Amino acid sequence: MANFLAIDQGTTSSRAIVFDETFQPIASGQREFAQHYPKSGWVEHDPEDIWASVLDSVQIALDQLKEYPVAIGITNQRETVFVWNKSTGKTVYRAIVWQDRRSAAHCNELKKQGYEREISERTGLLLDPYFSASKISWILKNVSGASDAAKSGELLFGTADSYLIWRLTNGRRHVTDLSNASRTMLVNLTTGTWDEQLLDLFGIPAVMLPEILECADAFGNIDKHFFGRSIPIFGVAGDQQAAAIGQACFSEGMVKATYGTGCFALMNSGTERVQSNNRLLTTVAYKIDGKISYAIEGSIFVAGAVVQWLRDGLKFIQTASETERLAKEADSEQCLYIVPAFTGLGAPYWDSKCRGAIFGLSRNSGPREFAKAALQSVAYQTRDLLQAMQKDFNPSREMILRVDGGMAASDWTMQNLANQLNLSVDRPKVLETTALGAAYLAGLKAEIYPAPAEFAKSWRLEKKFIPNGIREEEDALYAGWKDAVDRTLSSKRHTQLNRSHIRQD
């Protein structure tokens, strides 16, 4: 029986999961790697740590198999920037992670110069340091000799997929797929190609960039030196697009929300791109058989990361699973709000300078109330996104919401989400939808997995969460959240004024 291996290179770990012909996971491996925070708002990864974690996780999975995979798919954290020397394979700087905000000043300067609207029209994205372009510029400007080396063709750029493919093929292939490329803020979303005017604007030589392929395509063969046999890479997609594919969101109006380090919601908007009027993103959902399908996306910077903060920062819990029990035990009379803007607020606010805040503290507020507020913050932020999506693109039928990611395993969190949204929330039997999407693309190219419409019939529901809250109470809680966000944004403005006064003194 044929099987397909997915490399899922994420923000905090790399995983390898093997799926059989019936789309069921049969083997897996995982390795975490270190996070680096050299300055406030800066987030970096050591590329060698990522590389080692991928090799280890794949080998762990392969050791559980009797037969090698037919093909491999890759899915990855998007927007994170790798720049390396094509002769040595060594990166010139650590990978700058999608969460990193160091290039905010550059983006603000471009806004002042009037480029924001043009960039949005060309790319479907907002002018923000979240995306790759300004991070690449930062490396070229701040690493000694990098700019000249890039112009002379010595340096290559890629997101995690390109970097891994280049190394796995021993430098023979420098490629990416359109879903990842569309997140760099360097692709013209209408043509699906690199945009020369944007490259000039950000000072990025075209010779650095990978070739753009479809999501199910021939990306190269893994050198047999690594795993004992050459294996083709037949599928690539950014992690959120891969999750949408794994959730079989192939019809307009279908939404998938992945709850990992952040939360990312994608609504399939069909073959015509929809320009958001509510500060959401227009992006490529996938390109298969020459056809591009688009999506509207909202990104929450902090979802699961707020639980990590409770564990690693405040030391309130030892494991993430404890939050559900604590939330159930929380004092129902207290109304605590955590606005987890640790690296700014994502959609629909897009404010990179504001920082987190807590409102409603009382003398009796403790770990239980903090856990509940942390989980509730995810539901409130999701409601922000879905309301904005419905304003941009109101589907002809009722919205279908499918969830995945680590937090989706929590019944309390998902029921709270359904209550807050007043919408049914569907959790699939296979929660590893990101990896499944990558494996599916590989199997599709290998002509073993079926076409999308047939694949969609294989999707299976594990549990449906039906709203059972009192609407007035849920709306009142959400109104409190909106007030907390407004106060957070206002406190940022006061902080900036105070800092300016200190500098003047």
C-alpha cells in the first residue's frame, strides 16, 4: 500500500507524519527547536536547528515504516526569511521569524511615502513587517557585505520550504510554491509572478528569488544520502493553506481556523480575488492544475502562545492541557480580559507597536481566571476575524467552520468558540490537517490520491460543537473585549507620548 510523508516545519517544532492511501496517519516523528529573542519584538531561529530537527523527525517516522514513501510533501511556517550563500549553503543571518517586528519602522516609512495602497492592490497584503519583504531588506542592509553579494548572485532567499528543498536536493533546486510566494509581499497576486516594481521598492535583487511552481508539482528529488533512497518532493504549501486543503475547504465560503502558536483563519473565496475593505488579507489558497483559488485570511499573532506564556512566563501551569480544567473552575463572577498583544495585534487591527494588557483584575484573580481569560481571548479574536470576513465576502450559503491545531483538542475552548461565534464548529477526526494537506498534494501529483472533489468526500467529522450560550451574555462579553482592545490601543498612544517627553527631558 502506498504512503506519503509530510514534512511539517512549524514555528516551534518540525514534524514528519506519514499517511496511507486512506489518508490515515500511520507514523510520525517530532523535534522541537530553540526560539531566540535578541531584542523586544525580535524573533529568530537558528537555521541549523531547523535543519537538524527536520532530518531527525523524518528519520524517526521512516524507522516506523516497512516501505519507503512514494513521495513527500512539505508544509511550513510562512513569511519566515532565510538568506544563504549558494556556494557554501550557510545562512548569512539567523532566520527572521514571521512574528518579528524589527522592520516596522521601514514599513511605516513606506506608508508615509504613500505606497500602502499600491502594495495592497498588487499583493493583496497589508504593508506590515509580518511579511517577508521588509525582513529581507533588513538583512541586506544590516549584514556586512550582504547587499553586494546578493546583487552579484551569491545569495539566495527562501521561505522555509525553499531552504529545505535546496538542502534536501543538495542545492540542485531553488523553488517554492505560489501559496508561500504570495506571502512574501513580492508577488503580483493577479499574475502569480514576482513583481519587479516591488523588488525595486524593497531593494531585493530578482536573482535571489526561487522559481514559483504549483502546489502539486515536481519540486525535486531528495538526495539518497539523507535517508538511503531518493524520494520525490511532489507537494508544497504554506502551513495555513495546507491546513485548508487538509480540511477539504475547496468550496466558496468554507473556513478553516488553525489554532497553533497563532491562529489563522482562511475563507475560500473562489477563483476571483476579493480585495478586503476590512484590513484582512487576500491570498492564494492553492494553485492546482493551472488554476488559482484565492482566500481571505485573518491572522491572530497569539493563540496557543498565550497558553505557553501562562506556562513558561507566569508559571501558572506545567502543561497546556491544565488550562481547560482551570477554566472550568474559574470564578464565574469575575470578568477578566487578556489582550495578548505580545508582538502587536494582528487582523483586523494590524498594530505592531501595541503590547499586551490585562483588564478586570481583582484581589481574587488567580491562575483559574487567567486560564479562562487566555482561552476566551482566542474566541474573541476569532470573532473579530469572521465578522470582518463576512463584511468582505458574504457567501451564498451558511458559513462552514472547520478547526484544527493543538487548541482544537480542547472541548471547553471549542464550545466557548461556538458560543461566542453563534456558529457550529466542526472538528475533524484527523486533527493533523496541515500535514495531511501536504501529503495530499504529494499523492495528487503522484496520481494516487483522488481529485479535490473526491478527496472532500473522505473528510470525517469527529465532533460538532453547537452554540448553547445565551446570546445576550456572549454579546456582552464580546463588547467587553472590544473595550479592552480599545484601551490597549489607547495605552500604546499614552506610552509613546510619555517616552517622547522623557527623551525631551
